[in-house]
Amino acid sequence: MRTMQQWFDEYGESHQNPINKAFHWVCVPTIFFTIIGLLSAIPLPFIGYAGSNATYLHLGSLLIGLGLLFYLRVSIPMFLGMALFSYVVLFLNKRLGQAIEMNYALFNFILFALAWVGQFIGHKIEGKKPSFFKDVQFLLIGPAWLMGFIYRKIGFKY
């Protein structure tokens, strides 16, 4: 199994250009946020929980749970950071969804599409294909790669 640093090193090979990196700082969190926002419209009724947190139990939270299992296998500190980030995304999606209501799916879809356009512009400038074309697991590495920059900045080991 690869270490977090090995994942980052391989991912970083196609993310050297500062403009591409800037696109990633905006687009990767936006894509993460909007995927969870879109999937939050699909409830998980088989869980059968109707408590006050039931609005957090949806296909988006299931996807987060599966992603967190990946991070847990690779790096406990990265798991903790991504769990915190994921909670913030769930919370903000819930609040924003309540504020926007019926147009929330359209809002997320438009942001999702724009963020992917930004990603491909960044990679066009970089002159290299996105890493996930090589291995779909790199879709999980993108957000962690950004978290890795934050960890290094504050002196936290991953």
C-alpha cells in the first residue's frame, strides 16, 4: 500500500504549474462540496433513522464515509483532517440547501460544471492530463493533497 506522501508525489507530477495549482485550490473543494450537495438530495431510507440528524444521512454522507475509510487506511492524521473538512461540507450544504431550497440542485450542478471546466483549463495550462485518468483513486487524493499543504504550513505531520 502506498503512503500518503507517495500518493502526493505521484499526484504532484501533474500539478507543478502555479496557475494549475491555483485552479485546484478553488475547484477541488468546490467539486467536493457540490458532489455532496447533489447527493444530499438522495436520502438513505434503509437506515430507518428519523432523528434530528436524519438530514445528514444521505448518499453524500455515505460517499464521505467510504472516502474516509480510504484515508483511514493511508493516514490517520489525513483521515482526521478530511473528516473535519467533510463535516464542514455537510453542515454548510445543509444550511445552504435550507436557504436556497428548490434551486439548490441547480446551484450545485452549475458550480460543479464550472469547477470541472476550471480543472481542465488548469490541466491544459499544465500540459498534463488529470491524475484520475490514470487511477480513479486520485479523485480522493486531490482534496487530501490540498490538506497536505495546510498540514505542512502549520507543521502538522500526515
